[in-house]
Amino acid sequence: MFPTVAKAPSRTSEPPIPNRERPAEPQPFQATKEQLLDFYKQMLLIRRFEEKAGQLYGLGLIGGFCHLYIGQEAVAVGLQSALDGDKDSVITGYRDHGHMLAYGIDPKVIMAELTGRAAGISKGKGGSMHMFSTEHKFYGGHGIVGAQVSLGTGLAFGHKYSNDGGVCLAYFGDGAANQGQVYESFNMAELWKLPIIFVIENNQYAMGTAVNRASSEDQLYRRGESFRIPGIQVDGMDVLACRGAAEEALAWVRAGKGPVILEMKTYRYRGHSMSDPAKYRSREEVQGVRDKSDPIDHVKRLLEEQGVTEADLKVLEQDIRKQVNEAADFAEQTPEPDVAELYTEVLVERY
């Protein structure tokens, strides 16, 4: 016989899932022709930059791990275009090149960092996974899965403590969504009503495992419900949907209502990293997403409807390829850090 366990007193005054205020349903951003062109250029820059990075990795000019953002460009461009660059902060995981480019950081210093050069944005010490720019309030680039979520919560606490009006955008993936520190961060962020947007970039595969094979709740925008954090699921292949969701989330957070979760349903075309042959999915699956949902092709069609010609877009393509080639040349020609740099900037002393 099992012992009798006393029942907890019922709380009839409050239903199990109380009615809660939620952000408004996001609407696609109504972009002008100029804004569409800007989105197109930013996404194309990320795509061509990442393709070049893949080539340099194959040539042995980039060492260590390298995670490409090809296919996910609409997320970073759409969300970060809504931020206030003077006060908002961004933190992400190791698939970080696209986020830096979407922040307007010079491709030359990013490529130099990838190749471990002294002219890199982290002086060649961070490489692909650990790039920072405190000038742009971009705080990495983190190789430990999910660790950046807790750090982002700390950044949000800093915004609230200093009352600077800033919001932290903390990116993580569907794999990191199952890490314990994520839920500790959710709890603290909601308790203290911290100004943070938790962005889950759900690219469908955590390394090599489909999200529905590793997550008992694969609708990841619901993951904050037990903490009373509202969630929104967004088409992460549509830059206008991403921008519209960012505006609603920012309005909620800036109003002092606490955190919000955005699940961006997106897709990566390449493997998890450059060492991943991605045999866990078919070529037909990847090509099907490219054909039906490519974020750059979508904006290209919208531009053509507004009278932008194929010839106009070719000029943009040529300019972007030139930028990327110049970044690669710069990275190859600049020196590596001096050996003495191994011992610098290991510790920051504050008095």
C-alpha cells in the first residue's frame, strides 16, 4: 500500500492558466521600396560572405569550428533593423557572423577575425565562435550551448539597473532551448520584468537531430508559459514578418511588461558546422525549402513588383561580391597576432 498523501489546498480564486495580457499579433512590416532594397542588400551580403567563409575554410585559412548562417538571413536582418543601435544590446551563440553583419559591422574585420588575424574585431583571438564589439553593444558569439541566454539576462538586468531604456536581444537555437540554464534565465527575467527578447532560431535541426525527436514540446514559443512569459511563433524566412514581430516584441518589453519569446521558424541550408555532412536530411528537403521559402528570393520578387529590374539587382550583386572579395583579401594579407598577445587581455582589472 502506498502512503496517503495530503492534497494541496485548491486555489479556486485563480484558474490553473489565468487569462494574461499578451503582445498584439504581429503584422508584416510595411516596407518602403528603399527599406526593401536595404533588407535585400543586407541579406545578400550575409549570404555571399558566408559562402566565401566556406571557401576559405576549405582552403585551410579558417581553423577550428565554423557555423554558417546561410538560409537564416531574414531573422537577423529583420529583428536587428528594429533595434535602437545607441542603447539596445545583442548576444548570440556560435552561429554569429550573420548577426554581426546585420549590425552594420565592417565585413573586413569580421573576415579577419575568422582567419585569426590581428586586425580582426577580437584581435584574432576569438575566431568564428567568439566575436565581440562592445562599441556596437554586440556581446558575442559564445561556444557553450545556451550559455549566452543567462549572459543576455544579465545584460537586460544591466539595462534595467542603469535605466538606460535599452533592450537585450538574446538569440539561441532549438538545441539550446532544452538547456537548463535557459529556464533559470526565464524565471529570473519574468520575476524582475527584465527588458529582454528571447529569440529561438529554430532551424529544425539541433546539430543532427530533428527538433521533434529531441523536444517533447516542439512548439518552442510555448516554452515560457509556465513562467508567464508570452511567446510568438514567426515565419523566420520572411524578413517583413521578422521585422513586424520585432516591433511588437519591443513595444511589449519597452512598456515594462517583462520578457517575450520569439520562435523564428527558419532553416539552415548547410550542415551544423563545416565538418557536418548533414546526412540526416535529404537533398530534396533542402532544395524544396530553397525553392519555396528562400528569404532573399522572396524580397527579390517584392522588389520586382515595385519596378526594380534584374539589371538593377545585378549591380547590387556585383557591389556585394566586391565587398566580400575585398574582405577576404584583407583577411589574407594582414598579419597574425604576435605570440606575446597570448598573455594580454586575459584579465580585466577594475579599481
